Amino acid sequence: MRTRLRWGVFPMLTLLAASLFFFYFNDSSELSLNKCSLLPYNHYWLTSKRIVTPQGVISGAVEVKGGNVVSIVSEGDWRKKSKTGQVFDYGEDVIMPGLIDVHAHLDDPGRTEWEGYPSGTKAAAAGGVTTLIDMPLNSYPCTVSAETLKLKLAAAEKRIYVNVGFWGGLVPENAFNASALEALLNAGVLGLKAFMCPSGINDFPMTNSSQIKEGLSVLAKYKRPLLVHSEIQLDSQLDIEGDPRSYSTYLKSRPPSWEEAAIRELVSVAKDTRNGGPLEGAHLHVVHLSDASASLDLLKAAKNKGDSITFETCPHYLAFSAEEIRDGDTRFKCSPPLRDAANKEKLWEALMEGHIDFLASDHSPTTPELKLLDSGNFLKAWGGVSSLQFVLPVTWTYGQKHGVTLEQVASWWSERPAKFAGLDSKGAIAIGNHADIVIWKPETEFNLDDDYPIFIKHPSISAYLGRRLSGKVVATFVRGNLVFEKGIHAPDACGAQILATSKLNSGGRIQEILAKAWKSGLSGVLGD
């Protein structure tokens, strides 16, 4: 009798346990089986004394459910509120919208020995970057057609840890082919990128102002931007003599007049983007502005006249100056080049006064061999600063002497880039927005050395290695999923591909489509 009772009870207990498991795991506020996240919940609260919102920095709590921000409450209201869901208190740590980097080269497919989606997006997550937009060159083939975009999308499938969008390329072969450009735009690129000088990649040739104007005529119908590398080679600087290991030799080979010449041509085209102009609806964007003299003045004047034009600079132009670069240290080579300390201060002034629209990394890695770290030849080394993981602490560290605020960092790295790229549900901690969030400690200092967990493929080529920085990233949430915390990434790469949804968007901004759903790790398509 005792034996029969024992074996009769066990099935009942098993059934009861299974029932409890079912109800427990189907409650959205409780545990969920989701390898996309280090956090086993999809309904929770984040609390902090410093939450950066569009209304300012508050002490309170952010409620996240189903991948979105569903409520924001101040500290006083939080104490009175009846709460459901888990609560995670971050004390004095800053809760801020995740960074949006609109200018990064991840070199995938085709040159994954340079970077690649897995390492690049892990580095992004570790740096608080929740969305990045991948440039069309340095991968192979370059993204200059609907067909080559498909290769990008396939390469990113199940290999990205953060949101990734894509720029297409404007090159001579498609500039006068409206149907080819429309096919590329209809396939989902968020805009186009062009070079006014050799790009360094043979299959991405440079364009002239006539080709740029043709591209803008197509982009005007779609209300999507054209990003331009604005340098024009001037014959007088092509044959520079001097020690190739000396940074001053490289600096002379690529003077501010190259930027000025290109931007002068661009603003002559940009005047047609004014209201009522033949290119109304088109938008020009100058990437990585380095020259804070004539080039900056031209751009400021164009804006004042009503031209549809914006421009960015990068943290390395705000952190480094030519005077500190040692002979042979090619980690600092980029184009346009890092200029002198006085120029750097003028860039800070333009940023603080609101003339520079936002910041972007221009993460442009390669292999140590192509960086020529051994020979130190500035004239032949690959140009590009490897920086994706470090842009938040770099901006904060070097901005302290200029009085940079948390709100300004959020504006330069989240709010304005989101508006520029048309990502209406990102860029701010606001009700209804995606829960793309970074949590970081502005006051915490750390040494960026061999002991620090670095996730870019080739840490040795980064110009930031060896620096002491402040502003340590604690955790990164993407669509509510905790994708990075204290050196650890989520088990699965569940990043979302961001594509433009409409063919001809008469509404004036692009919308976002997630090629992969974040909610509970399910596959599918979610629209805004």
C-alpha cells in the first residue's frame, strides 16, 4: 500500500510542477527562455538617480516590456506606484539612450579578417552602441546594387549583436542609372554614400559633383540622405617629399585645402536643396569633418542660407592632435587627417555651439599588417581609426574640459543620429520607443590596456590603446534584451537588420523595419 501510494503521488507532483512551470514561464513579467538576452525577463524596471530623458536628467525608473519603454516615472511617483515586474536598481549609474553610430565599416562580407559582423557588433554592444549603420565599402563586394545588398543581409543573418542598418554606395557606374539607384533604395538602404577622392578600395571609385547631383535627384524622391567623403585631390600636394615615417609628411600630403575644395563644390550643389529648389527633398551630409577653418565656415554659411546639409565629426578629431603623434605610429593615420591642437579646439567650439550636428565613429579597421605598424610608413599605411567600442568614454573624457553634459552626449550620439537616419522609435528614452539603453559610470576611470576586455578584432591597431579614460559601460540593452553586461555578451547574436520600408516615402522620413524580431527570440518581421 505504501509503495502504491508513493508511485501514485509522483505523477501528480510531476503534473503539478509542469503546470506551475507553464504558467510561470508564460507570465511576461517572469522568466523567459531567451538566449538573446542575459536577463531572463521581458518585463522589468530600471531605476537610477540619473536617467537621461528628452526632458532632462531625472531620478526615477524606466519600465520596459516587450522590448519597448512603456512608462517613465520620477522618484517621487515611483515610491507610490504599485509595481509589477522585476526591479533592477543602478543607483548613481547613468541610464541613457543607446548610442547610434551612423558611420562604421564592418568589412563584411569579403574582408572579415579586417573586422566582421560578430566582432564589430560585440564591440559596439560593449561600448553602449545599440544601433550602427554599416558603410557600403571595405566589404567585398561593395554595396552598390540591390544584389550586393542581399549579400550584406545574408552576411549579417544571426551574426549581429546590435541593430544594424545599411548605406548604399553612389559610384560612377550607378550615378546616371536612376533605375539601378531606385532598386538599391527600394531594397532598403537608408541612404547613399559617395567619395570625392579615391576611397582606397578599387571597387568603390570616386564621384564628381555632376554624379552627386544626379544621385541627389533620385534621393530627393525618397527623402533619404547622401553622405559624402569631402576631399578633392589637388595636384600641388600629390608629390610631397619628406620622411614617410614622420606624421608631418602625411599631414602636408593631405592639407585642409582638399576638404575646402570638396565642400565648396558640395555647397554649390546644396543650394538646389532649398525649399522650392530643383533638388528639394534631397539632403547632403558631410562625414568626418576635420578642417575647422574654411571648410567649417562654408558649411555654416550653407546652413544659414537654408541648404539641406548637415555634418559630423569624430571622437578622434576631438581627442588627438598632430603635435602628439610620434614618428611611425600609424595607428593615428586617417583621412582627412588629425590636424593641430588649435584646429581641435575649434572643432570642440563648433560642436558645443551646435554647428556640428552629431558625432560618429568612422570605425575603419584593417589588419595590423596593412596598418604597417612595423615600418611606420604613414604614406602607405591603411588610413582609419579603430574606435567603435570606445566612443562613449572618449567623448566624455575629452569633453570634460569643455563642460560637456550628459544631455549633450545623448544628443550627439543618440537623438540627432536617430533623426538623421529616420529611426523614429530610437534615440531617446521615451514612452513607445524601443528599449535601446546603455548604463554607464561617468566617474569610473580605467586604463585601456591589454588587461581591458576589448572586442574589436585587432585591438593593437587602435589609437586609443594605452589611454586612461573615464566613463565605463556597465550594461547595454537592445530592444529590451540585455546583450552586454560587465564583459559578457548574450549567448546568441539576435541583432535586428534595419531597412527602409517604403519605396517612395512622401512622408519625408524613412521608417524602420526589423528583419528579425527581438521579442522572446522569435523570428519574424516587426514594423513601427
